[in-house]
Amino acid sequence: MSNNLVLIDTSVWILALRKSPLLPVRDEVEHLLSGNRVAIVPMIRLELLGGTKSISEFDRLKSRLNALHQIPIDNATWEVAAQLSFQLRQRGKVIPYTDILISSAAILAKALLLHADKHFDLMAEYTDLNVRGLLSLM
């Protein structure tokens, strides 16, 4: 059962935060933020902050990310990720490790993963990952 948190993947943040945002995506993110439902994991935090272009942009985004629900990546998450990676490779599915780690955190937190990345839909076919894809909006 979901805990009502939504883990927003980097693929969605990029569409919502760019200078010319994809409006339906931005509106969805703003709706979730206003409901205090948005969560983040350290990997997504790294991807977002690593892509900033100035110290002021870095500091502003860091402050906003600090206000979100924090889903930790602990030893249990790494174990689930390793097992998931192995199982997917056994089925001939090669998924980036970053996506596997993010998925593992979402599974353990029982959070919905909002994304615009086909890898998450693929993993949801073989796991308990709860996803909502926005690829159709692109």
C-alpha cells in the first residue's frame, strides 16, 4: 500500500524546471508540491544539483530540495538494488544502475514513482514498483 508520497524522477524535474517547461508536467509537479507529497532520494538530488549552472542556482535548488520528504538510500536499498539488477539481467533486461537504485528506494518506501523514462515502466513489469509515466505528454 502506498504511503501517498510521490518520488519525482530527474526526468520529470528537468521537464518541469527548464526555461520553457512542459506545462502539464510543471502543473503536475506544482500540484504535488502544494500537497506536500513530493519525495526525493540522494541520487536524484545529485543529478539535479550537479546540473546547475551557478552557485546561486545551486543554493536556491538545494534549499528547495531540502524541504522535500527525504527517502534514504541505506544498506537495505543497496541490497534490493543488487538483487533487482541481477534478476533483470537474468531476463535480458539491462537497466542503468541509477534507475535501479531509484526504483529500489521507491519500492522500499512504498512511494509512487513519477517519471518520463521508459526504464521505470520496464522495471514495474517485473517488480512491485508503482509508477506513473509522463512520456505520453512529450
